[in-house]
Amino acid sequence: MRKQERKGSQTMRPRFFRKKVCRFCAEKISVIDYKNSDALAKYVTERGKIVPRRISGACAKHQRMLSAAVKRARMIALLPFVAN
């Protein structure tokens, strides 16, 4: 379906989204610490899954560091593997 086609009685308009900026790049954070479980918990869903880049807004470099930090925090029981 094209963007300008009619859907029912309304015309669909193209959506404009604000580009997400990597929070770690904006704050010039070079290392993501696995011991900071409060900060890491923002990037984990309530089911225990790591939030993907397109949702978190992190750049590729920081998303890799973030996932490694979350996995380390899980191994030493700072973060849960799954929800109860």
C-alpha cells in the first residue's frame, strides 16, 4: 500500500520521527560498567530481554558494549535472566 493511498475514509500521511541520539555518545561515556545495574535495567525489558538498537537509540558501538555489560551483570546475579 502506498503512503498516500486511501485507507477507509482517511488519507495516510507519511510519518516523521525524530532521530534517536545515542545517550552514551551525547554524555561522552566511553565505558559501560556492568556493576551499574540501575542504568542497565533501563535497557532490559520487564521480561529480561535486552532492548534492541532501534528502540534504545544507542549507536552500534555502545549497543555492543551495553549487551556485553548486561550479560556480565546477569552472570553475577545483578540482573535477572528472566522475569518471575
